[in-house]
Amino acid sequence: MNRFTHQDIKTRIFGSINYSLVIFGAIIIFFILAITRFSDNRAANQKEILTDALNRDIVHCYSIEGMYPPSLEYIEEHYGLSYDHERFIIDYESIASNLMPNVTVIEREVEE
């Protein structure tokens, strides 16, 4: 038999297709895992960015006005804080105008 026989060509074609499918499947799995990891990191970064922005606005208000903001709504109205109200809950406890408020940012569970 030589390399041009009918059975040898079928074996080579189906063998190369199987390897191609395995490699293609591995690439698809790799991309799915990478996208999932990127999405998880992005959600954690959003919470950190919101916390930093909130603390920065609180300190900015104190440095400009000489008092800490009385409420979260005050920060949103006067200092332009905006965030996704459906994704995050902010617990803002103002103790006194000369004491820094207690602030907690909680991420809600998102149904997908």
C-alpha cells in the first residue's frame, strides 16, 4: 500500500479532525474560565472603588465645610457621588458633625 490509498486518507482526515476538535474545545474552555475570572475581579474592584470614592467625598466635605456630611443623600447631592443602588447597599451612620461617620458598603447578591 502506498500513501494514496483510500483507507489511509480517511484515517488521516478523521485523525486530524479529532485533534482539531480537542484543541478547539480546550481553547473554548480556556476563554470561558478567563471571562469568569475577569468578571469576578471586576465586581470586587467596583466595591473597592465605591468605598474609596465615598471616603474621599467624606474627607473632602470635611475639609471644605468644616463638618462631616450629615447623610449619604447629602454627599450624593453636593459632591456628585453616584453608584448602582440595586447592586450596593451603603450603611451610613453619622455620629456628630465633628466625628467621621461609620460607613459600610455591602454588595447585594445579583441574580443572573
